[in-house]
Amino acid sequence: MASQQTSRVERLLERVAAFMDENVYPAEALYKEQVKEYGWTKAPPVIEELKAKAQAQGLWNLFLPDSERGYGLSNRDYAPLCELMGQSPIAPEAFNCSAPDTGNMEVLERYGTDEQKREWLEPLLAGTIRSAFAMTEPDVASSDATNIRTRIERHGNGYRVHGRKWFISGAGDPRCRILIVMGKTDPEADRHSQQSMILVPMDTPGVRVVRPMRVFGNDHAPHGHMEVDFDNVQVPASNLLLGEGRGFEIAQGRLGPGRIHHCMRLIGLSERCLAIMCRRVKERVAFGRPLASRDTIRADIANSRIEIDMARHLVLHAADMMDKVGNREARSEISAIKVVAPNLCQRVADRAIQAHGAMGISQDTILADAWMYARTVRFADGPDEVHRAAISRLELSKHET
Ligand SMILES: Cc1cc2nc3c(=O)[nH]c(=O)nc-3n(C[C@H](O)[C@H](O)[C@H](O)COP(=O)(O)OP(=O)(O)OC[C@H]3O[C@@H](n4cnc5c(N)ncnc54)[C@H](O)[C@@H]3O)c2cc1C
């Protein structure tokens, strides 16, 4: 049985790799051009073409574990596939495996009612709409989610949402139809029972996208990381997920898979940066010798290889733990990779940039985007320090007297 599954994953891996070579990498430049052309008004048509092709080939929604709607892959099975997709910034969306939709689909799959699944999960799985997850707020330190101030108050026969969020990835996308919003239903309750999550359709009166937050000067259109205002937004009571006071429970369920997917993709991106670096230093000659002959360059290459392989083992270990003992029990391992993978990718991209000279920070390679992406993931889904704090807390608790 295990070997049957292994060969199934190997076959999938070959098919995903072939799809990337034939369709995804050649479309990267056109994607960038179309982003420039259409900005916020429309998703680049080439991504819809790629999605249609991937879906037709059955390379679709590979991420969803333990679900009849998914492909039947475990987190461990999915890891090498996700890593491969991470090599191109446009690949995850082409396979309908991109953030923040995968995390949101997992929330709906695990905690949604039949009606919520019909209305939102089905079109997300079909890739006809997109979604966003709204937790972070400008006015409070949101790495501590107990600080969140947005109110979700009972009002009439529904709920009223009031507050302001920012850095909400994907909320600028013209295809984004639904937000999962975290807020407080009962500020007097126990610290971890004050929060709830609720579904807010983008077109509900009172939802206003204020501006895109720039990331190192980029607005990342058409998805963006948006500031969003909720001005007394009224939604039906049936939009609440799971129940009042259960926001943290859902966050734990969502953030495990979301985090490990980021890490898998970052390993793939690190591989691509290293490959680009190796090709460049073999052909570039300075002071009479190829750069590849210099000890410092070779040390950078060797250290990158060592660190990528170490990180990959750690990610696979965390995936295995998630499959065997569950996301909650695997939280220390998930936090560990969430610290390791973005830092690794940032370092590998930085070395590759340095070896390229000025070209490394230009638009002519993906290195600058890779560095930027890795740097931002050191915040998204929890800053490094918060994950280190969680690991140390669990470690210290093993030694209570
Ligand atoms: C590109 C990008 C995309 C994002 N997408 C989303 C999204 O889609 N949805 C969403 O809700 N949010 C999103 N975020 C926001 C992200 O989740 C938050 O930035 C993160 O949780 C930190 O919250 P904060 O910015 O309020 O930092 P703060 O809470 O103000 O923390 C500031 C800094 O304090 C330090 N710190 C915090 N706690 C500790 C501690 N215990 N010990 C030591 N130091 C500590 C850390 O260095 C931290 O970076 C995104 C962010 C970025 C950059």
C-alpha cells in the first residue's frame, strides 16, 4: 500500500515537473507584462489559461489532505509537489494551490457547514473565485492575536463587523469574493475564547478596500496586501464559523497547513536561486577566472546546499508529524520550520544576488523577488520571534518540577 502511494506521488511529481517546464516557466515573463498592463483591474489572462490546462490534466487541488474533495495526499506526500510549485511565483495559483486560498479552503472544509461549503468552498475548489484571511490590524500588535480589536457583535438576527485590518493578502484581487475575518464576539470572556471567525462577502455594504500596503515599494497587484475597513458590516448569523469564541481553535487548524505550505514553497524557491547562482558563476569571469573558481563563492554554494537539505529534512519531519499526530501536537515542529525556511531562502537568495553583481537586484532574474518574498514570510503567519517563543515554551514545559 505504502509503495503504491509512493509511486503515485512519483508519477504526480513527474507530471507536475513536466507541466512546469512546458507551461509555467515559459509564462513567467508574460505574466509580469500582463500585471503591468492590467494592474488591479483584471487578473493576468495567462494565469487563467494555465489554470484551465492544469485542471484539464488533473493537476488540481493537490494540497487538500484527508478529504474526499482533495487528491488523497498526506502532508508528507504533498511536500515534494509543493516544493516544486514553489520554484515559480506563478505556479501555485496555476495548480489552485496558492496562499491564502489553500488555508481558507481547509478552514471551510474542516469547519464549514454544508451551506457554507456549497457557497464558498465549491467555487474556490473550482478556481472561479479567490479569498482572503483578515486578522492583522494596524492599531494593535497582531503577532499576539489576543490583541485583535475588530468587533463581531450580535445585531438583529445576524452579526455586525466593525474594525480595520491591514496586510490582507489577496483582498485586492478582482476575483476575491470572500473574506474570513477574525474579531471579538465577547471581550469579557476568557483570553482565548473572546475571538470568532466570520465569513464576510467582499460586496457587503461597509466593506471598503482602503489602499494596498506596499512591500519594499511593490504593491503586488492584482492580489495585493490590502488595508480594509469594516464599517458596521452586517452579515447573517449563519456566516459565523464553528461558533462564538472558537476563533483560536480555527486559527490553529488553519495556520498549521498554511505555514508548512509556505515552507515547502520556500525550499523550492531556494533550490531555484541556487541553480541560477551556479549557472551564473560558471560563466562569469572576473580577474581572469570564472567566479566559480573562487573559494568564497564555493563556500556560499556549499553552505546553501547544506542548509537547503537540512531545512528540507526538517520540513518533511514536520509534515510527517502532522500526518501522524495532528497539527496541534506538531506545533513545535511547525514553528521550527516557520523560522528556518524563510531565513534559509532569504540567505540563499542573498548569496545568489551577491554573486550576480548589480543584475542580482534587477528585474532580469527572479532573485530580488525571491529575497523579498522570503523576507516578508518572516512576518506573515507569525514573526520569527513568536515562533521561537512557542518552541521554547514547549521545551521548557518538558522540564517542569
Ligand atoms: C507580505 C505580508 C502578507 C501578510 N498577509 C496577511 C494576511 O493575509 N492576513 C493577515 O491577517 N495578516 C497578514 N500579514 C500580517 C502578518 O501576519 C503580521 O505582520 C504579523 O503577524 C505580525 O504582526 P504585526 O505586524 O502587528 O507586528 P507586531 O505584533 O507589532 O510585532 C512587531 C515585532 O515585534 C516582535 N515581537 C513580537 N512578539 C515578540 C515576542 N514574543 N518576543 C520577541 N519579539 C516579539 C517581532 O519581531 C515582530 O515582528 C501579512 C504580512 C506581510 C508582511
